[in-house]
Amino acid sequence: MSRDSLIPAQIARMPWGMLLLVAAIAGFGLVVLYSAAGGNLHPWALSQGIRFAGFLVGACLLSRLSESQLKAAAWPAYAILVIMLFGVEALGAIAGGSRRWLDLKIIRLQPSELMKPAIILALARFYDMLPAGETRSWSAIWPAALMIGVPFALVLVQPDLGTSLMIAIGGVTAMFLAGVPARLFVGGLAAVTGLMPVALHFMHDYQRSRIEIFLNPESDPLGTGYHIIQSKIAIGSGGIVGKGFLAGTQSHLDYLPEGHTDFVFATMAEEWGLLGGCGIILAYALVIGWAYRVALAAPTRFTRIAAAGLATTIFLYVAINLMMVMGLAPVVGIPLPLVSFGGSAMMTVLICLGFLMAIDRHARPNRP
């Protein structure tokens, strides 16, 4: 096949339905950010759109990776990111009371975000190399637990509870998918539950406050509970069809804090109502459903574990943020991917989608 005939085939066989859904979610996010800025492209919508275009191109390039290339990159990427997390502790930039970024002059990089897909690929590679008969042995557990525990601890002390939990849950998901006995997870969950009082003792004051406020937001309506209360008001006031584009009051009058980042769903629901909220949730569900279908069709142990773990990472972003803004989970600083302003979560999700497209292509031999 000539190069001229190969390129159109590559374009034609991309998962265009999924990519159009992703573009629709991001496009709707730009509309919400435009409205949150009072009908201006600056300071959020324009830069967000440029970032999305660049990261989407990057995801399409990642989709050309082969399984052998993904395997070869898994452990080096994990090791580099662990080194970078140590670098954050020593040299990281501080913003908002947290030390989470490395200032590389050209870009401010948040290694903890990149660790979310990296831990999945590294564990998938580990279990792919482990003989199937050893999956239920101690040798299948302690290396994986160490691989999860190191970045979890490094991110937790930044402090970033939400991201550390996502790294841990993603890693545990990979272990479960690899066939580690379920009883160990039940025992681990019981141990974590029993250690919660100890964990609370070592948490920062604001982290303990967030948990307490989650249980009773009205106990501090003008302090820590303010975010959740105002978010609920914004979502509820939107009704069925919303107040209308550019007509939101909670966000435009600055009652809703972080209405363009963590609480962007509340900004959207106020103006677009229940119908708008259900529409974007449905779009996310279709993208995540596609990702899990890729995992089910994956032909090898490595690709199955990697695809399911990456799909779970995207699901966690969406589920935790939605529960957070609705008061169903503590506020842990997880943005709504592709919609919240900021590049870190968008970059991570599009990296996950790029890897998933690569696995999907590998699962279909008729693809170039």
C-alpha cells in the first residue's frame, strides 16, 4: 500500500464518534467559561480552547503507538515521574498553600497528574510480565503496593488528597483487574477504615475541615461550607431548563467560588438547568463506555489491564467532581475534565484517550 493511500485510511479509521463527543464536551465547556467571564473570551475561554486543540493533536499522535512501544515506555515514565515528584518536594513552586508544580520556565508541570496514567501502564506492565500462576501470591502484591504507595505518599504530602486518592484507586483497580484475590481488597478496605481516626490526626486542618463540612455543610455556612452550599444553590436554581445563557447570578455575582474550575458544573447547571447537566453527563458516559469497550476487546493481558485502568481514571475524574459539587463527597479539588479551566486534567484525560485509541487500533488488525 502506498503512503498516499495509507494516510486517508488512517484518518478514516480513527474513532471519530468518540472524538466528536470529546470535542463537543470541550466546546460546551468553552461556552460555560465564556459565560463565567461575563461574556468574554478572556481570561479563560480562549486559552482553554488553544490548549484543547494542542492536547487533542497530541492524543491523536499517541494513538499511533504500538503495544510494544507502550510497554517499553511504561516503567521509564513511572520512574521519571517519581523522580519529578521528589523534585517537587525539593524545588516545587508553591501556589494556594500547596507545592505541586515544577517550574520548567517553558511550562509549569504538575507531575502528580501525569502519574495517574503512568501508574496504570506501569502496573499493567508488571502484571503482564508476572506468570499467571503467581497472581495470587505475595510476589504479586508487595511490588505493586510499593509502586502505588510511593507516589501516593509523595502527592499526599504536597498536600493533594484528591490526586493521591485517584492514584491509589487507579493502581488498586489495575491490581484487581490483574486477578489479585478480592479478599485482599476487602481486608485492605477494613484496615483503611480502622485507621481512619489515625489518618485524620495526620491530615492538615483544612482537610479535616472538608470532611467535617461534607457531613454537615451548614455548620460553617460562611467558611468552609460556603463552597458546597453555594454550589447546591446554583444547581438547584437552574431548574429544568436553566436561567439562560449569560443569565446566571450565582457565578456572575461572585457568590459561587471557583465557578470556572472545580465548581464549573454548578455554573453550567445554573444557566442550562437539568437538561444541560444531563446532556453533558450523557456525553461523558458515552466516552467512558467506549473506553471500557476498548478494554473488553483488548487482545492481550497488558492492553486489557491498561485500557480498563485508563477508563477508570477518566470515570473517577467525572464521578468525583460531580459528587463533590453536589455535596455527595468532600471537596478534594478534582476538576471536571475538558470543562474546568486549566490544562493539567485536560492533558491527563487526553493522554488516557490517546493511549486508549492506540490499544483500540491494536485490537483491530484491519487498522493501519
